Amino acid sequence: DTEVTQTPKHLVMGMTNKKSLKCEQHMGHRAMYWYKQKAKKPPELMFVYSYEKLSINESVPSRFSPECPNSSLLNLHLHALQPEDSALYLCASSQVDLGFSNQPQHFGDGTRLSIL
Amino acid sequence: AQTVTQSQPEMSVQEAETVTLSCTYDTSESNYYLFWYKQPPSRQMILVIRQEAYKQQNATENRFSVNFQKAAKSFSLKISDSQLGDTAMYFCAFMKQPSGTYKYIFGTGTRLKVLA
């Protein structure tokens, strides 16, 4: 059983739609991450939240808008996406202990997003 | 810039045999962390093993062990007594100790198939 829960598991949306991806963890982790993974490629880091504050934004287009409403939840709001944004979106969490670089990340199953 | 290279896109091994997956990286940093993650087909990514760059001793975790050669910037994963459940994509990952821009970089992955 995954300790990081992502919903929905699959999402199909048009380029004009607005949707949100959700991620939840109850392990007490204070760092949460969004990754984008294309087929047969490694995950690419998008955003990192540390103590509910955005720490890292890897130059992601503004059509992706992250939100961390509390220490257990992480959202990714989507608007006006392009077909090339179709991918598996992975959420992960980790402890923050003297920084989070040395902490293993716990991944969710991902949301498979298809843009029509 | 940091890079992580996995030169073996695909590998196969007979059940109960030993296999070694290679990973090399390029960095000018002295403090960093290295990870191997496993992503089974259609399943979540999970941590296999972690190595701190300041530790000379190679990390081991049951059937999994690493050969960390800091001077050569090499971080290979050895899987002993391979099992069918080891079939997965394996990603090597580099994480930099926070002293500036945070980086968490995955290699391109090695697809391992364990044969019965």
C-alpha cells in the first residue's frame, strides 16, 4: 500500500479545461514534491515545498500552479495545458532533517494525464 | 552542471543470479547523496538504497549493495540472488547538499528483466 495517495489515477482533459491533481500523505513529512515523467524517461522535478512554502520551482510554465494548503496536502492546478504536457505526474514526500537532500523520497502511484 | 548517466538501457538476468547496474555522475560538489530507485511496471517508485558521499563504506540493504567509487564518480548497484519481483526500471539519482541551488537529478534508467 502506498503511503502517498494521489488522485485521480487517470485524467483526460481538453486544452481549455481547468483541473487539479491532489496528493496526500500522513507520514509527517514536511517536504513534498511534484515530478513529471514521460514514458520511458526519468522523472523531472517540477516543484518542491518545504514546510508548506515553495522552495524550488524548476522553471515550470505558469499553466502549472502548485498549492500546499497544509502539511499533508499538495495540489497541482492545471489550466490551458498543451498536448506535450501529457505525462505521468508523480507526487513524493520526505522528511526534512538538516535539509532534505539526504532524505529518501516516498512516491505516490502518480496521475496519468492525457491532454486532448 | 550535474549529470547522471546510466549506460545500460536494458539488462536481463536469470533468476538467482547476480547483476550489476552501472551509474556514473558528474559534479564538482564534495557533499552529495546518491540513491537507487526502483519503478516496477505500473507501480510506484520506491527507494532501493542510499549512499552518502562522505561515507567510504558501501551501503548494503539485504540483497542490494552498491560499489561507490567517489574519485571515479561511479555508483553501481549489485543485486544478488535476483528474484522475479526485481523486474523493474531502476533509476540512479543524485541529490546535492543544499548550499545553493537544490538539485535532484535522475539518470535515464536501466530496465531490468529477471528471467525465470
